[in-house]
Amino acid sequence: MRSFALRFALAFVLLEALVYLVLWSGPLFDPYAALNARWTTALLAPFLDGARAEGAYLVTPTFSMQVRPGCDGFQASAVLLAGIVAFPATMRRKWIGALLGIGALLVLNLARLGVLLWTGVHARGSFQSMHLEILPAVFVGVALFLLLGWAVWARGATERCPAP
């Protein structure tokens, strides 16, 4: 357990450094933020009249917000990846978990941005708590749930469980 915790901590620190020093730099982040804004508004179009993307901004007639560092799912992905790296499993299973898990988190991030924009339009008083408290907790919880589910699968624990 101590070995897992140390490997997890080291992997997490390295991944967070990658996020802060590389992925959040303007040349890499700005096109990614604009892509997130475009995809989010495409998903929201049937549910939110007048939603559109302007660069990294999500815009409606009554509310707008900018996709900035921290609005990207990178940190939750770092938690997931650090756990996958630290966990004793085959490289094949680690790659599968990393690709599927990060893909799921990136798609969930689009939904999170959509919920935030919808909240800003329809329940502006709840926007700050949704943005700073509720959705970040949900997002990290999903990352941990994905990690746990992957760990069970990677170890083949479901195959060894005795029948009731």
C-alpha cells in the first residue's frame, strides 16, 4: 500500500507539473479551450436558445463565460492517470484504462461546461456554487469512480469473486 501511495503521489505531482507548465500555456490551451466552447455549444443547441461559441467564450443572449485553465478536465485526468500508473497491472490494461478514462472525462467536461452555461442563464444565483463546489466535487468523484472500476477490471477481481 505504501508503494502504491508513493507511486501515486509522484505520478500526480509530475502530471500536475505537466498541466501547469505545458498544457495550460497559451499556445496549447487556447485552441483546446475554443474547441471545448464549440463542442459544448453544439451539444447545447437543442436546449439553450442562442448559445454560440466565440473563441474560448460560451455566449448566450443573457450570459457568457470563458473556458479557462481549470475548466478543462486535466486535473481530474491527472488523478485518474496517477492511479493507473501507480496500480499494479499490465501495460495493455493501463493503456486501455488511460485512453477510455481520459476520453470519458473529456466528454464529461463538455457536459459540465454545458451545465454551467445553463445554470448561468437559468439560475445565475447558483452559478458560483455549481462552478466552485458542486461540479468540481462531482468531477473528481467520477474520476475516482472510474479509477476504482478500472482497478477492479485490471486485476480481474470480478472473475475471482465467489458466487453467492
